[in-house]
Amino acid sequence: MAFYKYAGKNVYYEETGSGQPLFLLHGNSVSSKMFGGVVDLYKNDFNVILVDFLGHGNSDRLKEFPVDFWYDEAMQIIELILHKGYEKVNLIGTSGGALAALNVALEREDLVRRVIADSFEGESVLSSWADTVREERGQTKSLEQMRLLWEYCHGCDWENVVDNDTDVIIRHEKSIKNFFHKDLSQLNTPALLTVSLGDDEFAEKMDIEKTFRDMADKIPDAKLHFFPTGGHPAMLTNAEKFSELAKEFLGV
């Protein structure tokens, strides 16, 4: 196992394949194990780097997550890029990982070649999500399939990880709201925004097409792709088509 230090804690990462560095950034409440079924689609073309954000997977646990959650995750990735001495990296973030990926590019464009942000809810926490997430998570924890997924990602303490994630969503919406410290209009890195129009996480909570078009209009060098089918996240539910689109955008 490989680790690096961030804020005095051990953060787990692993590398596989060869070529340009490509970070795959996992979403909320899971770990880098979410990419187990798709990493083979990328490793022949890229040096794929998987990271478990602090408090997740094989990384050190936290008593609670920092309230500026997705910005802090971006700082963890920047620390690893500098630790490894990469000059320019590609980023694919999905769900909550998309927020971290965009924050990396906004804060350190000098370190990022291209960024793909997949299946996220926009520029700020949806109030409707924050208002219901504790109840929804309670219901989800009763589903055996989800319990097995969370245990696979985190081990026997999965429930503490999930509860920490639920708590930080609520705290973030109350005190910060915006996912990014800079406006998306300041993103100078080429970006691809992707989402499934039938995304089951967001379809009833927001106008997916309008939200993504509005974001793409802000970004100076943005491309936009809607998958007509599939669920959340598009990267997994449209795995092969997504990888083909990603590789075309990343220029391999």
C-alpha cells in the first residue's frame, strides 16, 4: 500500500498502467474501489492514480469531515501531485469527486492539463438534498446492496464514514453552500462536463439539462455531453461510451 501525508494524516493512493497521469476521483460516501470495474478501460492509455480521500477507504479516519469538504479534497489531490512531481495531470471526478476535480483546476491550473467533471449537482449544495439527506441515508442503510457496497469500500466501520458524509453535506449547506472558492468563469483549463439525463440522484431535484448548460456557458473552454440513458454516475452506468468520450477529449 502507498500513502502520502496530508495535514499529518495518511492518505492512500495506488497507481496502475502507463502514460499520462490520470486521476480518478471518487464520489461521496464511497472510495476509490468504486472504479474497480472500469479502471481497465483506462490503464492501457494512462498512468491511472486512484486516491481514497481522507476519512474513506484505506486512508486515515477523521472524527468529522472538514466543513469545506470538496475544497479540502482538492487540496489533498494537489498535495499528491506535488509529492509525486507530476508536471501536468488529467482529472476525472465523478459525483462528489467532480467537485474536487474542478476545485483542483480552479486553484492550480498550472498542474492540470484537462478535467472531466461527471454527474454532480451544480455549483452549490441543493437545499432539497441537504434537507432530506439524513432521512434518505437512513433508508438507504437498510438496503443490503448498499450496506455491502459501503463495507466493500470502507470495511467494518463503514457506517461512521457514511454518517460523517451525511453530516458534512448538511453543515456545508448551512454555512458555505458554494462548492468552489472561485467562479467557474475563472476556470482556464479545458473541461468536459458529463451527466446522464436520467440520473436518479438528481432527476427529481433539479433541471439537469439547464444546470449543466448554464455551467458550460460560464467556462471559457468547456464541452458538454448528455448521455440519454444511464443513471448515477454516468461514468459507471455508461462505462464504455464514457471511456471512449474521455479518451477522445484527453487526446489519446
